[in-house]
Amino acid sequence: MIRFPNCKINIGLFVTEKRADSYHNIETIFYPVAIEDALEIVISQSKKTSLHISGIPIYGDSETNLVMRAYRLLETDFQLPPVDIYLHKKIPYGAGLGGGSSDATQTLLILNELFNLNLSQSQLLAYAIQIGADCPFFLKNRPLFAYEKGSLFKEIELNLDSYWLALIKPPYAINTQEAYSKINPKKLEYSLQEIVKQPIELWKEFVFNDFESFVFHKYPLIQRIKELMYHNGALYASMSGSGSAVYGIFKETPFFQYFADCIGFVLPPKV
């Protein structure tokens, strides 16, 4: 069984409070983007579950991959048989795009269908939140205002289908824990949900990513990429998540050269 996990961008990312459980409360808008990995799971002919990765290299023990974590959660509760998991990576990691979370969430969905587990949406949600704070978003996979740890949502009307989207991932992977440690949380003085109802050209005056200050200081190239987006006509540009990917929203076809060693995507309008 095969699926194609997509990524997301953050439109605004405000860290509003440090929680007693060591997490942070945030306010952001998750917006799904059609840059996709490919994920296939089949019943293994051996006695061992294996993860096979192609595309963008991912280093380290496969058991630390969120896809394997998703499998192990269900294996424990449902005594699943061994499987072979084939993951072709196109979504850059360490980019603030949620690729790993999307892969893990789709793993839950595939296993639920493949083995007829009949898990409800609320049960899938309970598993997803154990894997990562933004995994629940990918169960819904539509534009949503996210708050608290980023796993509670409110519906929002936002459609960027008529715009071009450019995204550049520089050759850095940002450590999310370190990025959060550099943030001074503060309450928002206005509603992000209301601000994004304004014309996109006005967003840059109000819609910010709190991680940019730290990340731009440590990696000036990322700030230069954002500046390049605006220089080439972006209506709005921002780093996504805790970085390092930067995206720009354009009315017309964006034309620019990527920096060396960067990964770039240009997505046309859907309408």
C-alpha cells in the first residue's frame, strides 16, 4: 500500500508561553503544500521489520525515524506482523516543513487500513500526538489555525491556490530544541486569524516567525534567502517552522537562482 505524504508551511509562528511540561504554547497557521515523499508498506517475507530509505539521505539509526516510531506504537498494541517500509524522501528534513511528522502520520493511516485495525479518528489522533506535536495536523491536512502545543486546531478560511509558491531549503538543519531555548515567549496583541484575512501584501507588517531572529543571526544565508524572495517580487516571505526552509508567495512566476547547495521548489497555482 502506497501513499504520498505532503509537507506544510507555517504562516506566522508566535511562541506565546513556556508550559509547565517544558513544551511551549504557540499560535500559527499550518498550510499544506504539495511537496511529497512516497511511502509504501508491505508485509515482510522475513521475520524483521525494515525501513528502506531512498531519495534525500537520512542518517542515523532507523529506529529513531518517526515512521518506525509510528509502526512500533501500533505493533505494541496490535501485535502487527513484520513489514517492509519503503520511504522515498523528497521533503527536506530539518527544514520546518513537517516531513517526518507527515511520513509518520501516513504510516499510522496505512497500517490502520492494511491490517483492518478500524481505528477511529480520535484513536488515530491519540497515537499521532505521541509521535509529534504537529502530527495531528496531517490527519486533517487542510489550512488550520493551531494553538497551545500546536496540536489543537480551529478552522480557518485561507486559500492560496491562485498564487505561486517558491521554497528554498539551505544546507542547514535547525535543531528545534535549541531554537526554542533562544525564544522569549510573549502574548500576541492581535489575532493572527484575523490578520490573514487581510491582503497578502499586508502580512509582512504583522505576520512574523519568532524563530527568525535567532536563526538569521546564526545562519545569515537564511536571512539572505528571505530578502531574495522579496527582491524578486514575493507578496509575503517567511521561514517555515523553526527553519531552515524559507518560502515566498508570488502573484507571478518567480524567477531567481538558488544559492549553492540549496534545494529549491517552485509550485504553480492550482487554479
